[in-house]
Amino acid sequence: MNTATRKAKGKRLQKHVCNLILKYFPILSNKDVLSIRMGRPGEDVQLSDKAKEVFPYSIECKNQERMKYLLDAYEQAVVNSNNLEPLVVIKINNKKPLVIIDAEYFIKLQSKTEI
């Protein structure tokens, strides 16, 4: 995969995240949630001060096939979920455990709307 294709793939994910935030936080506008150009330092999704008040997260987007095992673990959680929200906890030595959940579910949860 060439560099332009990789950047386009990452850009699509960034725009998807922006759209999810805008969907569940209707008080925000396109000026409050911006997808930052690839290769720039800092967060991948830039939030205005107003957006940070309602969604206080620093967003880094990664769209890479080498993380397929994480999606496989999530799919296993889906199969075993029995109508509960699937969640995966991951950890490596000397690092904090992290949680993987569906992005739209997470953003909707943060918006405090009925799930």
C-alpha cells in the first residue's frame, strides 16, 4: 500500500470519528470538530474549547491491518456478549490495561443519550 493510500485510509477514519461526534453532540458544528491533515503533529481530531467541554478526549486514530488481532478479540466478545455491550480489555507488560468498545457506542454513551 502506498503512502497516499495509507493517508486516505486514515483520513476516512478521522472523518468518521468527527461525524460520530457531530451526530451525538448536535450543539457542536463542523467548526468545533476538525479532522487534521495527516502528518501534522498533535491530535488527529481537533476539538474547539466548546467541544472539549462536552467531549473531553484527545483523539488519535489508527486504521491499520496489523491490529487485526484486536478486532478478532472484539468479535469474540460480540459472540459471547449475550445481548450485553461487548468490551475487550487489553494489556501488555508494564503498561496500563486499555478497553476496546464500539466507537459509536462510546460516543453515544458520552453524549448521555438513551442507548
